[in-house]
Amino acid sequence: MTSSQAFRRFAFGFGAGFAVLYVLARAQHLALFTVFPTLGIVLPGPQRGQETALFHLPAMHWYGWMATAALGALVLGLVAAALPERWARPMLLGSWLVPIFAMVACVYLTMPWFRL
Amino acid sequence: MTATALAIVHGLVAVALLGAISHQALAAWAPAVGRHGSFLRRFRAVPADAFANAIVAFYVISTVLGGILYLYYRIDVSPLLENESRWEAIGLFDIKEHFTAIGLALLPAYWVCWRRPRGGESPLTRAMLTSTLAFIVWWSFLIGHVTNNIRGFGT
């Protein structure tokens, strides 16, 4: 029962933590790695600017943003699992409220496409 | 050819996911007892708990397939959309990527809320998590469908 409750807190912490960290990774361009699909190579970190411009190839950061957020959320989830059970109630609220705000933030970050 | 086959399987899994999550989301907000009455009532009268594992599996499979197809999209489709100045299509597809990622991370919390026996999660949390996932699935399905119509593989 205790491990089950700890997993519950982990799950709520992981979901909300991922949502926040994903928005941060997207906004600050914190990709753990970058995929160049035409070359079939993966380079560490957010490859931008001169190097990518020289390649003249499409660079994909989505996988890297997810990896960054997942890694951070894993840590946050473990912290949440270690917290006392009385913290579970605010986590319940945050588990769905935080992702909704994150989705709104993602829409905001995508707005430049609609202004072109 | 591989991309087309993957896109078809991705679409079929998405249809199954769309049906299951729609049933469950409506059942979460307004559960109905019995299988008699209007279409809407029968639509809600499903054993919503039993859908959770299948929804998690469908979501993961669909996201993995979408993640593979995304490579083809970036090489073959996205540059064409850029050349045709279809910026809104690219933007809507970007939003789909972001929503899908956030939804994927919600699956553990969603699964915990639907497991038996209940661990004290409120019906509101269960309904909101399910509705959020349902919105993500509907958005992803529609935008993926529209993007494929604009510039699908092989067009």
C-alpha cells in the first residue's frame, strides 16, 4: 500500500513536472540532443546556428525537448514520491491543472507561425 | 511505401484510441447505468475502468508510430509546406507535437486514477485527466488528418 501511494505521488509529480519542463525546454531551446533526419545522425545538445546553417539540413529538436523534460520529470517524480502523503492532495489538483496551463503556453510559443 | 504503411497503421490505432477515450471521457463526467435509452446514454454506459489499460497501450503505440513518421514528415512534407507558405498548417502540427508529448507524460497519473481499487483520487481529477487526454487525442487526430490531406505521403 505504501509503495502504491508512493507510485501515485510519483505519477502525479512526473506528469506535472514534465509539462512544466517541456515548456521550459521548448522556450529556452534546451534539447538534450538534435536529430538530423536526412543524415540519420544524432548530435548531443541543441544544435543551432552556424553548424546547422552550414549543414543546410532540417534539424529536429522535439525528441530532445522530450528527453530533457523526461529526465527532469523523473527527478521531480522521485522527489514527489519521497514526500509525505499529505502532499498528495495538492498534487492531485496540479496533475491536471499544470498540464492545461502548459498546453496554453505551448500554443503561445507556437503563435509566431501564425503571424508569418 | 514504409511511411505510407506506417501512416495507415498509425491512423487505425488512432481511430481505436479516439473511440475508447471518447467513451471513457463522457462516462467519467456523466456515467450512465444500464444500456437502454438514447444513443448518448448508451455511449456513456461503458465499463470505463476497463478502457484504461487499452487507452494507455493505444496512446503509447500511436505516439511511437507518430514519432517514427515525424522523421518522414520533417524530410518530405514540412519543406513542401514551407515552400507553399502554409505556415498555419506547420503551426498547428507543432501544437500537435507539444500536446502529444504532454499527454504521454500524463499517462502514469491517468492510469493511477483509473486503477482498482481507487487510491483516493477525486472523480474531478479522473475526469479532468481523461478529458485532457481526450482533447489531445482529438486535436492530434484532426490535425494529422488535415496535414495528410494538404500534403500526404506520396502526393
